[in-house]
Amino acid sequence: MRVVFCGVGEAFDENLTNTCILVQENNDGSGRSILLDCGFTAAPSFWRAAREPLELDAVWISHLHGDHFLGLPQLFIRYSEHGRTRPLNIYGGPGTAEAISSSVELAYPGKWSKLGFRIEFVEVESGDGFELTWLRGLAAPVDHPVSSRGVKLEAESGSLFYSGDGRVEPDIKNFLEGCDLGIFEAFCLEKEVYGHSNAAQVGEISLLAGIRRVALVHMHREERQKNGEKAVSLLRKQGIDAILPAPGDSLIV
């Protein structure tokens, strides 16, 4: 399983694309794939990073903030221009279908009904599992100002957890156990910000759950410049193989 960091930035970073992660079935980038979040600056970065962008199977939307889902209208219209006919599955929490269909109609009036391919929505509550052809997904609650869910993805080759935005509480430790990779929001180094995780908290939950490989994403633009390397060092001192990925970086799970 190959993980590509198409984008790693927060909502308003002028230098980094919104956090957007491509998970590919095969280590060479071929085969089936799922995109984790697609914010308003993410679609072009996904297109550059994917070996086979037209073959995307599914998208997971962690929550309905613009930097996590408002790139979908652009993605859909480009697929339509390329003549896509196969369905695209969209997974997310309650309200995902209405929000996304409305965003497409707002961005490109009249296009929603003329895409030329089906959008198949699967809305999940925290604790719900869902099946892809090659992955099993499990949604988990995270603490954020709007309803938000992390997701655990399990394949034969390994497993990962993606937090989306939000604080991951210790009470989901059992849910995270066994993950080979944790992709966590680390909005700050140690500062407490309502509805967000910091690097220190990520280290604590990773140690509790036994996650030894961690990628830190969605760091506040000023914090990343000032404290990004400190965040990585903080986790590495605890025995965690931590990275602060740049756009386009990839790793194998």
C-alpha cells in the first residue's frame, strides 16, 4: 500500500496545498485507490501526484469544512471532461451527500445532473465500518468544532489511521491499536487550540496505541515554519518514527 501526500497544509496556508492524501493499492502506485479529503486547493495536487488519476475509486471526507471537501466540484468536472463513466464512491458523515451535491451546483450550475457518471454516497456514523473492494474502513470520532471523523483503513499489506482535523482522545486507544501508520493533524507544537491536536498530544496517543510510525499534517502555517522540526524531534525522542511530509512525498505501508 502506497501513501502519497498530495497536500499537507491547513486551510489558509499560501504555500502548501490543503491536506489531501492518496492511498494506493500497490506499492508502485498502480491499482485501486482512495483519496482522503479534497479541499479547495487540493484537486490539482492530486492530479499531479496520482499515477492514474482517472482511475480513482473513492474519496473519504472527514468533515464539511471547505479545506476538506470543496475541491470536489473541480475534480468532478474534470472527470466529466475526460468522459468518465464508472461510478465514484464518496464516504463521509451524515450530510455529506447534500453538502457535496449543493457545492457542485453552486460552483457549476446545471452540472450536477450532467456529470456523465454516478456519485455513490455512503454516509457513516462514528463506529461504523464500510467495505471497499480492497480495504476495510472504520470511522472514529475526533473532537472538532463541526462533526468530524477519523478513519482507520485496513488492507492485507497493513493499516493506517487518518485523523482529519481534530483532537484524538485517549478513549479510542483500542481503535487505533495495530495501525502501522498514523497520519495526524498537529496544528501546533504544544499549544492548546480548541478542536485541534498538537504534536505533544499526537505523541501521547501514538504511544498509548503502539503506533510507531507517524506523519504530522495540517500544521498551522506559522507553527510549521517555526516549530515543524521541533515537532518531529519531540516524537522521535519518544521512539516514534515521525515525519513532517512535504507535498508529493510518499511512503509504503
